[in-house]
Amino acid sequence: MTDFKDRQRGEEAKFALDQETAFKVAARRNRLLGEWAADIMNLTEEEADAYKKAVMQADFEEAGDEDVIRKLLGDLTAAETQVTEAEIRAKLEEKAIEARRQVVGE
């Protein structure tokens, strides 16, 4: 019985670690996306810092990535850039890979 409980505790700990890692990767990805978009919009360093935080906050509006994509698309359109939704989605995937490498490497 002790072996089963130890195994169960191990699985629970692994699940918690996996969830924490996924959260960190998503947050890092969103920060990297905000940095990318801020560069395209030619924001100052202070504006870029605030914008990165705003993109990270946008991810808490609903489950999934649509809230982040919607924010980026709206902001980039308002800034009169020529960035498309497809480009944002591609950049999201690219930044997710970069974020995972950074988080796992820490």
C-alpha cells in the first residue's frame, strides 16, 4: 500500500511541476510576443515594458490563445502595421518554442 501511495504522490508532484512549467512557458511566450509587437510598433522602452505586461495580462481573459491573438491583432492594426493574423499565429508558435527552450534551460 505504501508503494501505491508513494507512486501516487510522485504522479501528483509531476503533474504540478508540468502545470507550473506550462504556465511559465505561456507567460514567457506572451512576453516575447509583446516584445516583438512593441518593436514593430516602434514603442519606446518604457512603452514596450508596459505593453509586454499588457499582452501577458490579456492571456487571462479566456482559455486558449485567442485573447492574446485578438489583442495583438487589434493593437497592430491600430498602429497601422501590415501584420496579418496568420503572421501573428506563426510568431506565436515560434515564440512558444523559444520560450520553452528558455524555461527548460533555466
